[in-house]
Amino acid sequence: MTKALEYFHKIKGNAIDPTKEPTPGIIPYVYNQAYNYYYNLWLAAEANKSKNLNDYIPKDIVVVIKSPQKQEYKRKLFTFLDEEDVDAK
């Protein structure tokens, strides 16, 4: 029950309402979530128990991003004349 309350208030960040008297009424609603959280922490600790942190060498991943090229904006010329009138002149 203590772990469920710790999970609800410290891990999930839910504050204790100062206007109400604190009660353990939330435990049935968060017990399974707290159980899964602490169980997964335990599994991760068991999986990493035999590993040495100094043996881990992170791999550098180089990401090359092509710089953006400015696209030319071709402005259309505006004319009041129709194309037929332009050819006639």
C-alpha cells in the first residue's frame, strides 16, 4: 500500500489536497499501475545486474542533413492586354 501511494504521489506527481484529510482511498485504483511500474523496475535491474557499465561504449551516429536551398520565385508578369492584342501590335 505504501508503494502504491508513493507511486501515485511521487512518481505520477499528484499532490495531496490540503483541504481534505489524506486517506488511502486511491490505492485500489492505482495498485495495478504501481505494481507494473515497480515490477518493470525490478526486471530491468535483474537484466542489468550482470552487466558492467564501464564496458558499454556508446556508438556515435552521424546524421548529415542537406542544407536547404533557396527556391527561386518566378514572378509572372501582369498585363492588362489580352494575348491577341499583344500580337497585333
